[in-house]
Amino acid sequence: MKIFGQNPKGKHLEKLKSSPNYKNGAFQNINETVMMPDESMLQVSLKFFRDRTKKTPPKPVPFVRTDLKKIGGHKPTIVWFGHSSYLINIHGKNILVDPVFSGSASPFSFTVKAFPGTNEYDIPDFPKIDLLVLTHDHYDHLDYNTVLQLRDSDCKIFCSAGVGSHLQYWNFDESRIMEFDWWETNRFDENIEFTAAPARHFSGRGTTRGKTLWSSFILKSTDYKLYLGGDSGYDTHFKEIGEKHGPFDLALLECGQYNRMWRYIHMMPEQTVQASIDLKAKVLLPVHWENFLSQCIRGMSRSFVQLQKQKNSE
């Protein structure tokens, strides 16, 4: 299935193997990170299948529609669409981060469905996108049906190392794609530069993990600094980033879908606050919530079962 994408291979893979973050056949976190230290994925799946507690909102989530084609001005403008999708307008450029507008954050449309009221935009509603930023390749950050609508545009694409392999498999022009390893910096134009920074997470669109990198990104313009957090558990990297690149005018950090069962790859609420302090952020914008929430976890369980069936049939 096209939606699964394709992991790096050939010369692309050989280049990735030279990364200091690529060890033992996969990308690694700075410190040892266990995905689920207390229970297996199968145990978690069974628990959520058996849990009959209603976790969806009783009515559509309140929604305010913004005319995206009219935003702009001297100061940066950020429109958040729920979960980790947002549009940044800065210095007249439109930067779209981790867009998911297909109504589902899963390879299977019947799972991880967006709550009513949270999926009110699609690519035709947007102004011309100048840059697409992809922090990692999970379905709730890299959505096949959404990014495909940008394939024939001329926007540049900044992404974590290896993620470009999926895009090339989907027939994106390789010349538009720039991959980043941690601490690499590249300019977008004369006013804006990006630096990829560490995150504590994982990657993978199937049952194989770590073949592409996961990152946060630092956006520096001539007068503002923004931290785009992607997905990350709490660790020492936040303080290191704050010391090297802070203070930040704004930090967008995950705060939703937390659970002690996966405490090393997502942050608990109090850790999100501490991370913003470590980053020396003046303002914190909590993201990675509202669209899917607990339903996402139930959907992850169903998707895991489906992926296992897919793997067994191959």
C-alpha cells in the first residue's frame, strides 16, 4: 500500500548510516529510551479494546474558522489546527508544519478518526505554501492524503533525515526536499533559517522502527526565534537547546495523549511546562491534543493489529 511509504535504501541508506545518531541499524535517542517500559504493545492493545469508557466529546469541538489567505503582517502569525498541525506566516512566507487534514491519523481510515469539529480545513483553503516542515514520519504528522495535495506545488520541504524516502516513493521531486540531521542548519531564504534539534521519540510507518529520524526544529528569523517541538518525551536535550539557541519567543510543545505507560516518548503535562522553562521560552503554545486524544490510542491498538496481519501476509 502506497500510504505506508518506503524506508530509505541504497545510496540514501548508506548516507544515513554515517549519521552519529544512527547505530545498530537504526536511529537512536540521546539516552536509552524504552517505548513502553511496563507493558507490551499487545497488553496495551488488549487493555484499550476492553476499555468501554467513552472518550470522545459529547458534541462537536468548538471551532473558529480563519480566512487563511488573509493572514500576515509584520509579526509572525500562527494558526493551530489541532494536534500538531499549524501554519506559520513570517516575513510574508507561509510555513506549514505536520499537516493532517484527511480526517484520520492512521493507514486505515476507520481508525484514529478526527473528532467532529476538528477537521475543518483542507489544502485548497490555504494560501500558497512556501515551505512544508515534517518533524517525523508517524501518521499523525506525515499524512499521505494531505501531503499528496502539495506534490505538484513548488513549495520546498524540510524534514528529518530519511523522511524524504517516503516522499520520493510518492513521486515528489527530490530537488525540493532537504533532509536534516540533528544540529544541521540550512537557510530557507535571506530572512529565515532552520536548525534541526534532538527529540526523544521514535519513527516508523509499519512494524519497523528507527529507519528515519525524528526531530524538533528551531526557526530563526531576523527578529524572532520559534521552537517547533514535534513529538518528544522529556530529557536533557531541552536544556541543551535552550542554552545553545534560546531564549525563544515561542515554543510549540506537545502536551496531549500522555500516559505513564509511554512516559519516555511523550511528556506529562508538568514536563511540558518544565521543557518550556529549559528552552527559555517566553510563551508556550501546547499542541498535540484536541483532534484525536484518547481515541488515538484506541486507534493505535487497532492499527497495530492490522499491521501485524499485513506483515504476516507478506
